[in-house]
Amino acid sequence: MAISPLAIVAVILMATSGKGRTNGTAFVLGCYAFAAAFVGLCVLLGCSAGTEDAGSDAHVTVDIVEIVLGVVLLVLAVLQWRNRNHTGTPKWMSALDGLSIWQAFLAGVLISGPLSPKDLPLLIAASGRVSQSRLPVEEIMIVILIFAFIGVLGVLIPWLISVISPSKVEARLSGVRDWLVANHAVTMMILFVILGAKLISSGVADLAY
């Protein structure tokens, strides 16, 4: 979850444009809020369906969904490999400079889940795993909040640099930004393969158990 090239590039672009303390902060909060709220809602639905019971149909459904999500990620890996030679800068990146604080927050919400082909399947899979646990409600809430925090670590680091050392942010982050933009397709392909294989193996192992 923490390795999310799209979100990392977005917060770096805000930081290097001088908006790391304002828009960058709103963006990070948007990423965190969506992850925590989405996982929390899915866990609530899963628990109400009885996914914590290892022998229930709901529990098996979670494992099947996890396998399907893994297959989807592998298909996306193939598509990314076919587009690996595309080096153009996405149009949405040039629009980040003109965002207001609330628009930056909304961008964080969208890029951290609904518009992310990598993060949304992982959030769904994580929700299923948490809902299968036999933890008290307060402990489930803590798990969700910690998971969401870990998920935004990738964007927290460049944001912290922009807050602590704004005068040096361009020198420190411009190289990372350029590399991520140039190698986005290959990076995402590798992540899709690793995460897809992980979801499939976890789902199969749980079904076999």
C-alpha cells in the first residue's frame, strides 16, 4: 500500500511547486481518510455477513474475491508491460498546481483508491482479512487506523521534507519525481505481479486450510 507511485508523484509535484505545506497536507489527509473510511466500511459489511466464521459462505467468499483481485492485478501487469514504452507525462499532473486545498484533499481521496488500479484491490483484500479476524471492535478499529497510516507512509516522507526543509525540496525530490514519471509503467507492472501473486497465494492457502 505504501508504495503507490501515483500518489507519491502527486505529493512531490505539490511539494516542488511550493504547495507542500498546504495542498500537500490536504492531499495526505485525503489519502488517509479514504483508506480508513473505505476499509472500515468494508470490514463492517464483512463482519455483519459473518466472515469471521471460518466455515461460513461469507468467509469463503472473501477468499474467492481475494483470488479474483489477484488475477485482475496480473492482467493489469500485462497491460502495463505492453505500455511500458509510453513515457509521456500524464495530463493530470500538470493540473495539480492550480488546485485549492479542498481540491487537493479530494485528489488524495481519488488517487488513493477510486482511481488507483493498485490500491483499491489491496484495500478490498485487506478489508476481507480484517473482517475474518476474531478481534473485539475496538481492536479492529485500531488495526484499521494503523493500516491506513502505513498505507500513506510513501506520501508522508516527501510531505515531511517539504514541511521541514521547503528551501531544499526541489533539489531533494526532483530526481525522484522524474524517475517515477519516466518509469511509472515498469514500476506498476512489477508491483502488480508481486501483489497479484500474493493475493492469489493467500486466498488459495486460506481455502485449502
